[in-house]
Amino acid sequence: MNNVCTCDFHTHILPSIDDGAKSTDMSISLIKLEIEQGVKQLCFTPHFSSEDSTEEFINKRNTALELLNSEIERLNLKSVPKFYTGAEIALDYKTPEINGLEKLCIGETDLLLLEPPYSYWGEWIPDVIYRISAKLSLTPVIAHADRYIDNKQSLKILNNLADMDVLMQFNSYNLTNSKTRSLIKKILSRGKVPFIGSDAHNPKFRSVTMNHTQSLKCRLFLPDDLIEKVNLQSEDLLKK
């Protein structure tokens, strides 16, 4: 069994673009942690809201990526993961109407990382997800689904989304929660595979935790072949 999760699907590592890394130095510290923990594929997913301009966001993201790449080259870092750009999009009623929404997908895929509200989840969420999927031909991925499982209403809707075969991403540090395990098993029973990410923001308080999947508790708690399936899915989808 392979317990090394080699794709960090959700991060805020790009410098000075959102509430993540505040400098290139901080970004480099996080990149070094990704390398140490065996990550081979790394997705940059800065925050984006329906009030933002897609083009302005992409320009700002590209500038941040150029700064990071220049520093990586200057430092001659080795074994740097392959980078993919995307966004973590705040999910609301207006999300399907965002101009150029498809440009915010991860890399060259149709995967769209969506962050549901932290407050009350209304029944509008499955409808918006459906509109994004069926009408825009994009593939929604629910960001850090594990954050919402302790609320009965949001857990109910998460289960409904799982029944709709909506993809979900889980944070690596919260994989041993019993409700997380239950939801992951349901996703697997539907023939789907979740994504895993660190949601890393800074080296001290919200750091890279991809090596958490190697812990004894994770190995005992999660389905035996989960990480292998996650890695195979990430390698397949992101190779495009």
C-alpha cells in the first residue's frame, strides 16, 4: 500500500495574492516542505469571488507565479513539483454567471474547485452545482469537504452531492475524522475518488501536511487503497 499522497490539490502558496503566503520567501519555504514530503504535483488555488474580475485575477496569478519561478531558478531548487494553476472559487448564486469561469479550472482540466459558504447551507447549492456541471460542462470539486461535516444541514447536502457524483477534496490534516471517513467511503462506493490537499497558507500555522497520510492513524483509519487511487486519479487528470 502506498501512503504517500503525491498531489497537493489545494494550496495558497503563490506569494502576495490572497490570505496565503505573504512573500516569495514564505512561498519558497512552503515549496521546500512540499518537496520534503514527496509531492510531485502541486496546484495553486488562490481565492476568487464572483465580484472579482477573471482577467485581473489571472494576470495577478501569473505575476505571482513568475516571481516564484524566478526565485526557484535563482536558488536552483531540485525535485520541484509540477505546477498547475487554478482558483478556489467562493460558491454563491452568481458563480455560474462568472465571465470566463472556465479559465479558473485546474491546469488544462475542466476541474473547478469551489468553496461553499461557512454559514448555513441552503438547498440552492445542489442547483448551482448542477448548473455549473450540466450547463457549463465543467466538473465541480467541493473544496475541503471535511470542514462542513459537523453541521447536520451541510452534511446532508454533502451526502446529496455525493449521490450526484460530485467530486470532493479533503484536507490532509483532517482525514481521520469518523464523518470524513464515512463520506469518503460513500464516494468510493459510487465509483468516484476524492482529491486530497493541504490547503497550505503559511509554514507555521497552516502548513503543508501531505505527509499526514503516512501516519499510523491514517493507515488504520482510511480504506487500504485510497491514497493509491487518489494518486492515480491525479496523475491521470492533471497530465492533460
